Amino acid sequence: MPGAGVVHVSVKEGHFEEFYHDVSTFIYCIISGSGTFYLNDEPVEAKSEDLIVTPPKTRIHYLGTMEMVLITTPAWSEEREHHVRMIEGR
């Protein structure tokens, strides 16, 4: 399993599918914009220059308009990600 993965993420409204990963830590570096991350249903406000770090098995979804760099370590793998639910009514 590679050491880390890096991707650019740009959202206009958010990521409405709640998920968690068995082994990867997700590190979101907010480049611009703002929003709210929900980590195990707890809201965490995020804005430009913030860093949001989520350990493995943390349920994640977020709302807002943001440009981010996402680092996963170890690198993300599809087979270890689990989709929990779609977020509606927000």
C-alpha cells in the first residue's frame, strides 16, 4: 500500500455521501471557500487555510463551497472505503 495519496477537490455545495475508510487518515487542506465538515455527526466549521484531519473509521460528509487538497495516508483504496448514507434535506 503506497504511503500517501494527494488529490485536488473542488465542491460547489458539498459531499453528500457520508463515508468512512478503514485504514486511511484523511487530511483536508482548505485552499479557498468555507463550509462545515460533519465528523461522526459533529459539525466542524472550515475556511480558507484550515486543516481538517480525520482518523480512520471517522464518518465524513461536508457542505459548502470549497477548493481543497486532500491527502490520504496510507493512500486511499476503494475496497477499504464504506458508504454509509446519502445526506438529504440540507
